[in-house]
Amino acid sequence: MMEPGLYRHFKGNLYQLLGTARHSETLEEMAVYRALYGDHGLWVRPAAMWDETVTREGRTFRRFTPVPPYRFYGWEWADCPPCSPADADLRDPRMLYDLLKTCWCADTCAPRMRADWSPDNPTLGQCSVTAFLVQDIFGGKVYGVPLPDGNFHCFNAVGDRVFDLTSEQFGDTALNYTDCPEQFRETHFAKAEKLERYRMLKGLTESRQKG
């Protein structure tokens, strides 16, 4: 049975299966889905094609593979492509997020939060090093939400796509992403420990990319 939810096509793009419908003339069951990139258009195709497998270069794949739901801020619009062909396998920031979940650790967490970091809250204390890594790969600008303690929570904007890969650390607390000041790596990385954490996260990410 086809369950509504997120699916990744074997070529890499992400789609949201909305449900199924019947063709009015043939009664054939059709999958109704939305592309989560470009103009986010609605599409239909025979439901039988949704569940089938395809073979390319001697390897067999499911045409659409279900993926867990994303919960970071702006995930629906985090569809910008990487700047360099060298990062082509990271098709969009959501794929980078999937990779980062295997890389974030206590050593890449901000020291003041390290005692509270855990695999159950992997984005805690990871905002600036993550946001500048995102900028390396997808371009755009880094902005900061002012926090009560005087620090900034960093997030990304690429064109009109605004997203925050580390927003889940705030739980149900909603952040205000409007009119936030731009953040610069020269300022953040003036702190040697933060530069070291950024380099560590970047190294871990590159290592996981290579498999």
C-alpha cells in the first residue's frame, strides 16, 4: 500500500506523495504527488510505476524510496543545488542534513552547550559551524537570530530560500527569522575553537561523502 509522505526518486529529487486517485475514464489508480524543488508542481503517474523497481548500470533501485519526514525550519524550500559539480551528490540542503546527522557530535558542539549535547538532540550547539558549511556548498548568506543571552543563532538564505538545518534544538519554540543581521565567518572564526569545530565538521562531512 502506498503511504502518503516524503519519497526520494532514485535520481535524487525529493517528492511528497499526497495520495492516490482514479483516472475518470480508465479507473486506473494514479499517484498524486508534489515535486519539492523548482516550482513545486503537482504531478500524477500510474500508481504501479510508483512502487516499481528500475535497473541502471547493473544496479536495481526502487523508483521512489520513502524517507523520514524533515522537521527543520524551511525544509520544504531547501531545494537549492550545490555551487560546485564536486558536490553534485548533495543534491540539496536536505541531503546535506541527512549526511550531517551522521557527523554532528559533542566535539562539534559549542563548548558552553557540550554537557547537554546528546544523539537525541544532535543539532544542539551546531548552528554557526553548520551554517557556514552550508554556505560553502550552496552559497547564499548566513544570518543570525538574536538570542536573549546576546548570542546569535545562525541560519541560511540562498536567494529566496530561507532554512535552518539546526532549528530542531529549540523544540517547539518558534524563532523569528525576519530582519536578522548578516553573520560573517571572519567574525565567528576569530574564535579559534569555533574555527576548529568548523574544520572538524567539514572534514567529517567530506569523509562521509566519499563513503
